[in-house]
Amino acid sequence: MSSTRSGASVVAERTGADARTYRSLFGAVAVGWLVLDQLTKIWAVHALTGPAVSVVWTLQFDLAYNSGASFSMGTGMGPWIALGVVGVVGFLVWSARSVSSRMAAVAMGMIVGGALGNLGDRMFRGDAGFLHGSVVDFIDFQWWPVFNVADIGVVCGAILLVIATLRGAGS
């Protein structure tokens, strides 16, 4: 007796495997981005104790601490910002269950990894208590607010997620 599988069951199996692969990719990118962010911040805190270090053109490494949101807006609102970040990260992790493309998985991983990196700073890098820490920033173009690797993940991940969504909507 030979077994045959319908085309639909093969597609379903492949789709299930793809979904697991995309979820794994999402998790790997999120963890990788978080680790990269924290390693660069540890380096910055220990290596950038003096004046700014010129790198190339207007790029310099200059240690700064941000207790607010983007561009230092909302200074002192750390606990509320952290609460919002937890909500966004929770939503993205929940949404990652059904991610359907490699680009979307990478994008969501970058956003989650970056958000967790900055959330970790808010939770543990401060003397005023839990959730009253400041985010370590050190990448300074001098004509743009100082930022870090986590910020790159959040911004570039969001742009990639929009592109992935638009590409998926057109299919």
C-alpha cells in the first residue's frame, strides 16, 4: 500500500517548517542584536572616559546618557517609557508567531533586540532605582542626536518591517 500526499499537505508542511524557521530567525536576530548592543555599551562606558574620539568625517564616539526618549525628549519619564517598550516588545513577540517572511523576521528581531537593549539600560543603569536608569549613547555625528546600536536596530528594523509589510500586501 503506497501513501500519497496531496499538494495541500506538502504546502502545509513546508509552510509550517518555514514558520518555525522564521520564528527561529526572529529569536536569533533579537538575541544577537541585544548582545551586540550591550557589548558595545560596555565598551563605550569603559573606553570613552575622556574627550570624544574622532572616527571619520563628522562621526565621533562620545559617551552620553539619556534618561528620556528619542532625542532626549521626555527626560525623567523612564518608567513610563519602559512600560511602553514592554508593551511593544510583547506585541512583537506575540506577532512573531505568525511571521511569514525572512525580511519581517529579521526586522522584528532587530526591533525587539534594540528595544530590550535600551530597556535593560533603563532597568539597571541608574542610581535612582529600578527603571530610573539612563540609556548609554555614544555614536555621534555632531549634526544628529547621539545614539547607540539598539537605536539602529529599532529604526532600521521598523523601516524593514514597513518594506516587508508593503511587499507582502502586494503579493
